[in-house]
Amino acid sequence: MKLYAPNIALFIITWCLALLGVLAAFPIELPIPGLTGNSSWYIFLAWFLLAAGNIVPKWQKRDPETQKAVRLD
């Protein structure tokens, strides 16, 4: 299996979700009361997004002759 480096925005989103999951597990009041449900789902979603970001290759360039995207390896 070939893995790729995910986008930096994906790292920020997954970090926020994981932090939210950890904070939701503590017995403190969060600013949004609906976010204190099941904290393990936030951590699982962060892990899943980061794992999916490592599998998906980056498609950035287009070949001018065929007008198809070319992978950058």
C-alpha cells in the first residue's frame, strides 16, 4: 500500500476533532451543549479522516494534451 502526506488543513481539522473529543470526555461545560454526547465518535472521526487522507493521492497537474489529471509521485 502506498501512503501519501495529507493536506495541512486536514491535520488541523482532525486535531480540532480529537481535542473536542478529549474535552467532551471531561466533566466540564463546553460552550456548545450539544457536543457533549459520545466523545469517542469525535476521536474516531478524526482518526478516520486522517487515515483516509493518507490513502488518497494528490491530483494537482493536468496534462495539456489529454486534459486529464496526472498524479504527482
